[in-house]
Amino acid sequence: MANIKSAKKRMRQTVNRQARNKSVRSRLRTSIKKHRTSEDRAKPENLSATYSEIDHARKKGVIHANAAARYKSRLAKAAAKT
């Protein structure tokens, strides 16, 4: 357990950030999974909503820029295949 005041503050901040990041990551994963399991994957509005979630997670710093690009690329590739 931290004894220094600044370290205690850091721990509080970390807990808050972890909770925020966890919710964003959970929303992202749910959205991607929902998109992959749906029958109408090729619809642009479905793809757009999933892209939006990916961009949101990227903007918040939950995932890396290259990871976001990779997710979007794979989704687009799968949509084009169907």
C-alpha cells in the first residue's frame, strides 16, 4: 500500500481509468462480436456503427491506432466477401 500522498492519488486515478477503459473495451468487443455474428454484415449502416465504436476506442486510447486500422480492415474484408 502506498504511503506517499502522490502515490495514493495515482492509485485512485488508476482505478478510475481502468474502469473507464474496461467499459470502452467491453463496448468495442461486444460491437465487433455482434457484427461478426449477424447475417447482414455487408450492410453499410451496420459496418458504420462498428467502425464508430472502433474509432471511439482509438480516440480514448484504449486500443492502438494500428489495432483499430486492423480491426476495420478485417471487417471490411469480411463484408466484401459476403
